[in-house]
Amino acid sequence: MFKQMLFIIKRKLLNIYMKLYPVSAARRLGVKIGLNCRLIKVNFGTEPYLITLGNHVSATRTTFITHDGATWCFREQFPEADLIKPITVGDNVFLGYGVIILPGVNIGNNVIIGAGAVVANDIPANCVAVGVPAKPVKTIEEYLNKNKKQFISTKAMDANTKRDYLLKHLVNTRSPFNGGL
């Protein structure tokens, strides 16, 4: 009973630590992480020590899966079998909300992976990849050229200034919800 309570307390403390210091917590789990990374509610699975993240990687609600649980189907024939592979993510990579990265995947440098993508195969450098399974759809340069005219400089604004600016410039003033139509 005491060991079980101690385990639960340790798990809760680890969860708090992961929220407050996600990069440090990931390093303590064995993940190899470069500089200037941003991790928000990331799941490193059961073999975090097989995951390598380069410099300037951003991930939100990303799940890294280093093992293939489908070996379960062969458990009677091969009782000791596992299929486990490392995952490597290059430098300057953005992993959108809810991305799942499967065993053995390598993601190149300068890559954007769209929200909800399942990365089952290697993704080359300098591209944007989306879908299930994730596939490159354009170069990162094409993405930049398409979107840079729409960039908004809000990083130096405090929360209230940002809110006021965005409401003034982005919200449709003719919306039926504010009496505009």
C-alpha cells in the first residue's frame, strides 16, 4: 500500500515538474534535446531515451511512439518479441498540435508538420508535411512566401494590447453576432 501511494505521489510530482519545466523534465527522462526548444504537454512514451530533438523544436500535444505494439498479435508465437526504433527530429522543426510520430522516423531540418498528422515515414528537410500518413505538400520557402504578408507583430505586446489589436484588426465588424448585418 505504501509503495503504491509513493508511486502515485512521485507520478503527480513528475507531472507538475513536466508542466513547469518541460525541457528539463524531458532531459531527465533521457530525451536528447537541443537548445531553444518549446514543449507543451508532450508524451515521450515508454522509451524516451530513444528520442532526439534538435535545436529550436516546438511541439504541442505531440506523441512520440518508439515501439510497435502490434507485436501483440504475435505474442504466442514470439513471446519475447518487441519492435523498437529511435526517433530523430532535426533543427528548426515545428510539430503542430496533436502530431503522432511513429517508430524509426527521421524528420529533417527546417520542417513544419501540420496539426493532427501521423508521421509514419521519414520527412525530408525544408518542407511542410501534413496528413495521415504525413506527406510533404510544399517547401518551407513556399509556405513562407504564401504567409509572410499576413504576419502580425504581436510578440512584444502585453496581453491586453494584443487582445485589443487583434479584435480591432481581425474580427469581422459585419458579423451578425455584433449587430453588423
